[in-house]
Amino acid sequence: MKTFMEKQENVDQDAWIEDLLKDKEKFIEGIKNSPAVIKKNREAIEQLSKLKPPFPWIDDCSKQNVS
């Protein structure tokens, strides 16, 4: 059986989790708009743009569509 203290601790944790979930959109936006994440995304896009397509027919299709 759980003691009163253990039950109270669970209630406190549940309230804390609910408070976090209530503001989750604000946290997510803060992370997405952080300078470090933006910098990493730019670096990744730059590196991916330098790669050739993995399959030759993908490159052929893109050339045909451009013409």
C-alpha cells in the first residue's frame, strides 16, 4: 500500500507535468527558433546541397523537368 506521502508526491508530479504540457507549444517554438538550431539547420542544408543524388535516374528526371 502506498503511504500518504507517496500519494502526495504522485499528485505533485502530475500537476507539474500538466503545467509543462500546458506550455509545450511555447517550449517547442523557443527551441525551434533558437540560434543554435537555426545554425545547425543551415549547415545541414548546405552540406546536403553539395551531395549528388544517390540514384542516377533521379538526377536524369530532374534534368528532364528543367528543360
